[in-house]
Amino acid sequence: MEFGARLKEIRTSLNISQKELSEQTGLTLRTIQRIENKEVKPSLYSLKVIGEVLKTDLSEFVKPSNTKPYEFNLTLKITDMNQFLNDLKALVINHSKTIFIIFLVVYLFTSYADIKSGIMDAWNGK
């Protein structure tokens, strides 16, 4: 059961209106409504004060997250290889100048020592 639905169930079983819950917790009525309608996830503070008023531990209804902070979960699904190749081809064609400049800069950066020594040799007449 979703948290908002469970909160509403507990609140109504105790015959407490959203307005009364709002007044007793200090949260706005709109916040209570948005939590019950699953528009927002409640903050830890909201969980604490709602739990105190309803005399219930609401933390058991919140699903813990398995992702670590700053962890990116990237999943690439290629269902049609032809579409992927066509998109890649269009990307290369549309951005060929940019790709060329990037390769040129990388080449010049990695060959800097050789280019510098060639110029210095030519300057010194070697």
C-alpha cells in the first residue's frame, strides 16, 4: 500500500480530518493533501510530527532507497539496432565539424611535444 493511502486510512480510522491533522501537526492543509494524494513525499520532519499526532510509527511505511548518494543508474536498452545505427549516423553527420575539431584538439594536445621540438629544430636551422 502506498504511503499516502496508508496515512489516509490511519487518519480516517481515528476520525481525524485533514484540517485537524494540519492544525495539530503545524503542517499546512495543502501539505497533508499533497502527501495523501501522492503528489509529494513527506519530509522526515513531516513524518515525525504526523506520527506523533497519530501515535503511529510511520517510518515502516516508507520504502528505503537502495541507491547511494551520487550514484547514477544508467540503463541502455536497444530494442532496434537499425534505429540505433541510424541515430548514430545522423549524430555524426549533423555534428561532423564539432567531432573533427575535438579530434584535432586531442591530436594536437597529445602531439604537443613532437610539434614543439619540430618547430624549435626548424627555428634553429637543424
